[in-house]
Amino acid sequence: MTMVKGKKPHVLAVPLPFQGHVKPLMKLCRQIAKRGIKVTFVNIQSIHEKILAAAAKVSHKEEEDNIVLASIPDGRSPEDDINDTFKLLETLRNTMPSSLTDLIERINSSSHDDEKISCVIADITIGWVLETAQKMGAEPVVFSPASAAALAIILHIPKLLEEGYLDSNDQYHNQSYICDKWEIGLRINPDENGIRTKEEIKTKVQILFADNKWKKNVLKMKEMAAKSISEGSRGRSRTPATAMAPSGGQPDR
């Protein structure tokens, strides 16, 4: 973050509104706040209300003096299903840029010159927020809740394919085992344009959670893998374009 003489940094943090993304960014913001930097932490209204309710139950911390909780609308209509994740992501993409622009303008107009938003930290999955940051004159920063190693691997996949360390054709071989032989996942089929749509993904995920057959097969596969590891064997796996059945628990809401 660029430090300008006579101006105090003011960070606007924007997580993807899911548990596995909100909490890691909040932890980072608390560390930033401990260093005397003001942070405005932005959530959609439903998540904002949950954080306020949780904050009321815990003891006050000094660093929270520098953290301001703010909310923006999620863009959904009253008729929309609140549990429809795909609809939420679609509406956020359409409405969040303007909502954040309005919020930043309100903050900047009501703040002293040395407390205007100077930096925007956005979750890597909503990186398009950084375009708004640049338009508003703030320094854009990407935040990845996953480990640095996982991010490095993802970013290097094109290079690994180019240099022959990964073979994209193996994905179809693995898919055949996962979907047909082991029956621990479902094939996500492309439409006539070669695109795997959100509706197709949603349908397959719903099937996986509705039928215990997939969970039983995954648990059996885990037992076999654990036995193999205990016997000293080693293996590797690569995940194709496949919806894998969960072995237990529920996704973050």
C-alpha cells in the first residue's frame, strides 16, 4: 500500500459473501487494524446482520476500533430464492460495482482528506471489483483465502500444460473412472456451445446431495485410499470437470 505523507491509509475490504471467504479476510483486516489503519469491511446486508449479531456476543477488542462494518444490497428481488447461490453471484456481478461506487463516494465525501478510501482489498473470486477501485482512485489489492501454494499451482497450470508436465487428455480418462467405474461423481456436460452452464452444475450438485449412493461410494473410496497409504503406497490424482460427491458435512452458506 502506497503511503502518502500527511494522509492516513483507509482500506475498503470486500469479501465474497460466503463463510470460507468472509472469515479469512476479516482476520487479515484485524491485523491491518492493529497497526492503526482504518478498515471499512463491506458485506451484503444478510451477512452484515449476522456479523453484527455475532460481534455483540464477544468481548470488545482494541483493533475493532479501527474497523467499520458497512453493507450494500445484494441486488436480489423479494421473489428470488435466498438459497440460490448462482442467482446471488449473478446479481452481485451486475449490481456490486455501482453499489461500491456509491459507498466509496459517500465515505469520501463525509471524511477528511486524510481518511478517504486509499486501498480496496477484494476477494480473488470477485476481482472485477478492482476495476471500481481503480476508477475511484484507490489502490487495488487481490486477496486469496486459499494457501499461497494452492494459488501458485492454479496460476502455473497453463505453463505445466505447455511444457508437458500435465496432459489435458488425461482429464477425460480420469473422468471416466470417477463417473463410470467408481461412481463417485457426475459428469458435467457442456451445452451445444461447449459451455458448462451454471444450471447444469446446479442440477448435478443437487443430485449428489439428494442420493446417498454417491456419499457411500466416496466413503468407500476414502477407506481404500487410507488403507493404501497405510501400506506405504503413494499416488496422485487430478480433478477433471466433474461434480464430486461430498463425503460429509455441508457447504458454507
